Amino acid sequence: MIKNKVTIIGLGYVGLPLAELIAKNELYDVHGFDLEKIDFPQASTDPTTINESEYIIVCVPTPVKDDKEPNLAPLESACKTVAAQLEKGQKIIIESTVNPGICEEVVLPILEESGLKGGTDFELSHCPERINPGDPKWNVSNIPRNIGSLSKEGNKVVADFYRSFVEAEITEMSCLKVAEATKVIENTFRDINIAYVNELAKSFDIMGIDLLEVIEGASNKPFSFMPHFPGCGVGGHCIPVDPYYLINRAKQAGFDHSFLKKAREINNSMPAYTVELLSKIKDLKDLNVALFGISYKANVADLRESPAHEIIKILEEKGAHVHKFDPHVPEQNEHPTLEETLDASDAVILCTFHDEFAALSAELLVKHGIKIVIDGRNCLNKEAITEAGIIYKGIGH
């Protein structure tokens, strides 16, 4: 084992920024392992690059299957790769998001197939990833982190390792399960609150109440209220996925998270609700619809779990002609420019508000003959669009 050699397994949206950050610290010799060739100075598709690493950090995806059951195959595969190279004294750190118990019930037995004993011959830790793609303020270098390990001594060593390159608080948790639980409840908290305002959007629309104005009013209370906002669906790698990990693990333990399941049901219903807003105004059969924004989040190209996928599917099933346009995912575009997309369309559904879509003014929409706007992110100028004679519907707005 070489002191200060670090290997990152999985050089994706989490692993690559982490590898680049640690590499800035001259204390460490940073290597990467991925099944695909990645543009990083010391990246390899050869698992022997793991050999002699003091720290091995696993950053592979933990998605869900079509039936919403956790898919641990990438994590299990990565751990088998580590086990084949495992040496005494190494610190194995799982950053992949998992439900409470996975490190001890799934990861540890795989690593111990090496013949080495966790907590004695090697350390197993969990430091759940925290990253916010596209955020100019919060990134992998300045977001506080939580760490849990098999042993208290090992936890201090791993925590100090993170303190050497993260400019934020590193909290040493009491055990692996607690560290695992912090991540899933963070994102489940957001999912629940988004579901709350999404259901309010449906209710207030029937009652003729502008939910955005209500939220603005409620937000002036200086305590005990945190604004969340409705939309056409929840996407990304965390919020629509992590609650299922907790739901599944609790079920194994004999507990039914009915509240969390209901929140998922509400948020999963929003793409269909968005299409319904349009279908109540105009028959979708042969209607040309410009769909703006395919990625799940503004100003990023990440397509994972994007509600746009479901919106497109429902529109096409109902006979509409969908004209997709996303400047961050140009290979998906039906037309080369925003204006050409408008030219081909009668109605607009805004799924993701990229900066480029600020150009969707009332004047531009009128110029290209748009009759209906469904604002899935409540970001366009409702008053100006309505005054221009275009039918506008937001989500609760």
C-alpha cells in the first residue's frame, strides 16, 4: 500500500469532480477507475489501478429499477472489483447513496470475501455524496459532509482525510447506519415538501387561488416555514430515487412508509397533470407542441429521471406531434433553433427553465403564432403572455 494514493471508482457526476478536487491537494496521488474511458490524467479501465491505494472511494450510481426497487448492481460490482484487490490497512469509502444498512449488510460481506476482516484489517466508511450540479455557490469543495465507519478510530482517520480537501465542516457520525440515513432523509424531506405544494397546485387551481402568491405571503413568516414550489415533475438522481431506498429498507424491517409512498405518487402524477392542463384547452390529436427543456434541471445536460420523458410519452400517446428543444442536449432537438421550434408549433410546454428560455417573451410567442403556453416551472411572464391574447396555464399559477 502506498501512503496517500487515492483511487476513485466511478468517474461520473460525483466521482470526477471529487477526483479533480483531491488532485489539487499535493498530498495525494489520485487515480480513477471506470468501466469507460474518462478524460482524467490518471484514469484507467484496468482494475489493478486500485492496487496499493490507501483510500478507495466508490462513487457509482445507485438507481432504481422499473418497479422502483433499489438497483444495487453497480455498487455490488464495484465492491467485488475492490475485494479482488483489497489489502490490509486500506480505507474503503462508499459515497454512493444507499439506504440504512447497505454498507454492513451488502458491501461488507462482499469485501470480506477477500479473507480480510472489516474494522480490523481494513476500514469501511460511508460519506454520502453531496453535490448540486449547476450551482455556482455550492459544490463538492464547500458542502459539509457526514461520515460513519465500522470503527471509531477509523472514522476519525477518514474524517481527517476529508478535512484535508473539503473546506466545510466534516461531522463524525456514530455509525454507518446513521451516516447512510442522513442522505436519504435529506432528499426525502424535499420530496415530501414538493409533493405538498404539487397537491396544493391541483387543489388551488380548482378553487381559483394563485399558489405562488400564497407561498410568497407565507414566506414572510420569519420562522417555521420553508418555501417549496410546484412544477411539472421531479427529476434527477436523488429526489425521485432516494425515497424508494428508504421505503424498501423499512419494508424489509416490517414498517410501511405510507406517507413517503403517497408523496412519490403525487410527484409522479405531475407530468400527466401538466399534459391534462393542455388537453383541457385543446384536443391533442395532431396538435404541434413545442416542448422546451428535456434535462431535469436548469442549465445542466443531465437527463436522469427528467419528467420531460413522461410528458413526451403521454403527448405522443394522445396523438400530439412533439417538437423537442433543449440547448443543453442538442442531439435531442427536433429543430436547430428555438425560433424554428416555435415556427413548427401551436402550443408550448416549458419543462425546464434554462437561461436561454428567458427569450420566450410574449412578443416572440405572438410572432410565431403560439396560441397556448403551459408553464411547467412558473417562470414565464404570465401577465404579459395573457395580455397578448395567448392562453397561459402554470402549475398552480
